[in-house]
Amino acid sequence: MDTADASDRRLGFSLLFVIVAFVGAAVMLVASMTDQLALSGWGFAAAMLGGALAIAALQLYE
């Protein structure tokens, strides 16, 4: 039963952080179209952090 919990955690956390990465990428795209470079940078940071945490969650709960 412990492996099922770890697998569920692995999937749940990785999907959560992938969603964070997609939202960050969307913020970056919209902000760059409206010439808000600081907000675009924060969107890029959120996308990179979300992507890195998604990979870390996959590795951590293997």
C-alpha cells in the first residue's frame, strides 16, 4: 500500500507543478505582448521553478 501512496503523491505533485509551469508560461506570454517586461520575467521564473519542481517530484517519489 505504501507504493500506491508514493505513486499517487508522485503523480499529484508533478501535475501540480506542471500546472504552475504552464501558468507561469502563460503569464510570460501575455506580459511580453503588453510590454510588461518585469511581469514577463516573473512569469519566466514561475515557469522555470514549476518545471524544476515537477522533475524533482518525479525523482523524489520514485
